[in-house]
Amino acid sequence: MRLVLLGCMTLILVSCAHKPTTIARHIINSWEPDIGYSAVVQTGNTYHISGVTCGGQNYQEAVTVCYKELEKLLARYDLKPNNIVKENIYALDIESLKQQIPVRKNFYSDGNFPAATWVQVSRLYSPEHLIEIELIAVK
């Protein structure tokens, strides 16, 4: 009986052994190594998408451009907006960003919104950028 029990416990421990997570780093732009980051880092079915920065004449243009760029980036990995579980937005003017909620909601047209954080900052990487959006998506 003890031998059977020991054998069962060994089987349980072996089946619960933790597999190492594979991390894939995807470089999208040739200048990323110069700065020292990857546009997308994939761990299993989870995709960490570095911030996409956008500028323009106004926030409507910047938000529209950012979500179009993010849609193209998601498509490279066979992802859609409904795969997004977390969104962080950094803006120079949070009130101007809030006026673009309809543009953002259009991106999440199925009504499945991710967890989100919006933060006002004094500057982004390039001075002409108005917003930066980073995502976490799960396939």
C-alpha cells in the first residue's frame, strides 16, 4: 500500500513540475536595439506591447493614429482588440485625452474593455508626441 501511495505521489509531483516559460523578444523597428528595448515581448500566450507614441495636430488625430498603429501591430501576432487585457495610456493633457473616449471605444467596438490606467505626464520620449499607449494582450 505504501509503495502504491508513494508511486501516486511521485506521479502527481512529476505532472505538476513547472515548465520553464519561453520568452520571445520581437524587434519591430531597426532602432530599438540602439535604445535598448523590444517592441513586443511574448511569454507563452501573453504579449507585452511597448508603448506606441503618437502626435499630430490634436488629440483626435493622435488617438486615431495610435489605435490604427496598435491594430496593425496586434494583427502581426494574430491578435485583436478583444485580446487586450491591460492598457496604459500616458498623455500630456489628460482632459484632451478624455475628450477622445469615443475614438477609444470605437477601437474596442465589441464593448469588451481592458483594465486601464490613464496618467498625465509632463513629457514623452519625443517632444512632438501627445500620447503613448502600451498593452498586454492574451491569445
